[in-house]
Amino acid sequence: MPEIHVRLFAGLHDLVGRRELVLSMPDGATIGQLRDRLGEEYPIVQPLLSTLVCAVDEEYVAPEHVLRDGEDVALIPPISGGS
């Protein structure tokens, strides 16, 4: 099974308690399935899953992107701010 390196940004890493994870995903798994898995393992992040921006090897990708062994995935929640 491919191992995917996942980096968590902003408040997401605070909710999970870690900045990085390594997840084993089945062959042919997508970014969408990785997000679902994250929600199963860390239910506290479920409200954010549909709003996450995902990047693979520093390129933004769609939920349909098929993961390959060793890819680096960044999961970035929306950031709000203002003055």
C-alpha cells in the first residue's frame, strides 16, 4: 500500500495534535479518500474537510487526484482574517 506523507497547516494541526502524518492508502486512492480517512481517524476535523485546499508536491489538486506512493500532501484549511 502506498504511503502518503501528509502535512497539516493552520488550525488543522492544532486539532490533530501533529503537524505531519504518514498514512497508508490503498492503490488508486484519491485526495478525497484521504480526506475521508483523516475524518475517520480524527473526527474533530470533519467539519473542515469539505473546505480544505489540497496540494500534492506543492501543486494544488482536485479531490479526484490519484495518490502515488511517497507523495507529499499538504492539507490547508481556509484562513480568514482582516483588519
